[in-house]
Amino acid sequence: MKKFLILFCFTLILFACDRFEHTFEPNIIPPEACITAVPVLGYVPLVVVFTDSSQAGTNPIISWEWDFDNDGTIDSLIQNPIYTYTEVGEFYAKLTVSDGEHTSLDSILISVLEIGSPIADFSFTPTEGYAPLEVSFTNESQPGTNPITSWEWDFDDNGVIDSYEQNPTYTYTEVGDYSIRLTVSDGNLNSSLTKTISIYGQNVLVELATSLTCVNCPYVEAALHNLKQQYGNRLCYVEYHINDPLDIGNTDIFSYYGMSALPTSVTQGTEIIVGGSATSQAELDAIIAPIFEETPLVQFNDFNATLEANTLNGSVLLNVDGSVPLADLYLKFTLIEDENTNYLNAAHEYPLNVVIAKGELLISAHNFDEPVEFALSDLTNLPDDITLVIWVQTLADPYNSSTCKVYNVTEKAIIQ
């Protein structure tokens, strides 16, 4: 009787969703300009090969405008030009790309040195990571006519010298992209080089309850797909299908969160209903964007997964902050199909990121000096395009919106 009532409720929900008719309008993704230049530092006259590494959005890029010395004059309309700098100095080369409607701008610093100057260069490890992140810097500068006598490091490009050591270390405590600038000098001539490091915050998980027959759901599906294109692996989203051929038994998810309608989005463990409308993407972006700036309380290291026969075995080393409550702490894991081409949703599009297997493991008593091992078994007829998504979450029973929280999430493509 209970199962009959659940199915009856689902039928009513889907029927209610299907009462509305919408015209589905795609969300336009603008292009993203990006410059690659070789070399970015050298002696005058300096011949630089510029490469357009821009990413097209919804529409192809049709024009490229280059300003090599930031004087406001367009110097080239070629996609991949070559330019010779004949004067000593620092020049911000700019590229503006357009798809005919939307434009995007990127710039890169080109340093042209006087002959005999030292040439600044350095490396650092790790090259990216979660805050707080300790980074080791190694000076790799080459002397010019005279030996190098000083090293000045500005780790956040704020104009303040943070270290005079030759090979320093620095800890980034806040999330963001930072420009690192090294200036070396022989006492008379000097040169500078700037590189960038990304300090990541918390990744975001969105769990979407949806159905093939729900006419509102494709709005949210499209919104999440567009945001995934924008944020990459910083955003992970999974689709739980309810009462359709892609449903693998998701009534537990639907019941736990107390969902009452489709579509429903659960962001970082908090149920937030984002309705099916043209504003879905803006609504979701406003919710998830601030989370990216938060320092993650769980970090993933040595994330590995292998698929053998009908079983996927995985392991991950978790760095869990001491402020995370251990009671009801779970590692959750789902295997998703990147694109299902067997069925169409109500917008006549193929569903994306469909959950095809899921599991969870209580880790409250785990020794986090050791990796957490987990498995998904009885996997059959797997598609070629699959991704494993894992996250750490507090899952008290019954659901409590104030304590149920996803501390971080990550994903890995599975190669069969």
C-alpha cells in the first residue's frame, strides 16, 4: 500500500509538471578570450609568436583584434600573429575576440629587456591547490653580463615585496587567482616575470531530482549544463531520475530530502527549489558562486578508481578539518552517464549526468591517515562515457537542513 501511495504521488507530481507549456530558449554562452605567447620575456628586438587559445561559446568566434602595446590601436586582425618589439619596456598585449554579438578580452605581459640584463624565471610547487596552500618557489633566473645580486618576490602582485630570499616559501590562506612577480637585478639592470597560481575553494555539488516527462525540468538541466561549461570541475551535478526509464531506485533520495515537486535542486546538501523558467541559470549561479569562495573543510588526495569486470573499486585520502563533526559523516559516491542517448527529455534533448549507480560509506570512525576504500558492484552494460563523483556529507536521519552539509566534492572520468 505504501509503495502504491508513493507511485501515486509521483504520478500527480509529474502530471502537475506536465500541465505547463514552455518555449525552450537556449542560454547563450559567450566566447572566452585567452592568449598564449612565446617568449614573454627576452632581449630587444624581441620576436613574439602569439597564439589564440580562446574558447568559443555557443557560437563560433569570427573576429580577433590584437593591440600589442596597449596603446588603443588595433595592430592585427590575424588569429595567430607574430610581432616584433623594438623598444625596451613592459607591454600588455591585448586580444579581443567576438562571435558577432558577444566579446571577450584577455591580456598578457611582454617584457623586453636591454641586452646584458638578467632574465627572470622561476618555478613553484604545487602549481595549484586548496587553501590554505604552502607553495615552494625556486629561482631559475639566468644572469646577463653580471651576476644576479637580488631577488624580490611579490606573491600576490599588490606592489609589496613579500620576500628577498632566492628560493622562498609562501602560504596562501584565501581563495583566488594570484599573480606572482619575481624581479631580479645585477645592481644595475633588472628584469621581472609574472606567473599565476590558482588557490581553490570549495567545489559545489548540485543534486537534481528530475524526470523525462517533466516539462519544467529541462530548464534546470540546461542551466546546470551551461554552468558546468563555465565552471568546469569546480561544479559537479548529478541527475536522479524519478519514475521514468532512467530511475534506478531514487525514492530514497526523494524521500530523504522531503522533495515535493520536480524539478528540485539540492545544493551542498540544502534543498533549494529552482523552478523551470528562463531565469533558472541566474538563480542557480547566485546560489553556487559564493560557495566557490569558501575554504573547503575536506580535501581530496590520491583519488583513484579502477573498473574490473562488474565492479568499480575506488580509494581516496581525505584531509578532514577538525571543525567537521564526525557523527553521521559519510562518503557518498555516484557513477553517472555523461550523456544518455536512448531517451529524450521534454525539451527533446538527451539527458546529461544521469546517475546509473550510487552508494555511501559511513566514515565517522575512519582513521583519516589511511585512504578510504569503497566499491560499486553489479555494474552491467555500462556506457562508454561515465564519470565517478564523490563527496563527503553529514547525513543525519531524519534530514535536518541546518546540519546536512556537503563539505566538498570532486569527480573523475572512468576509462574502460
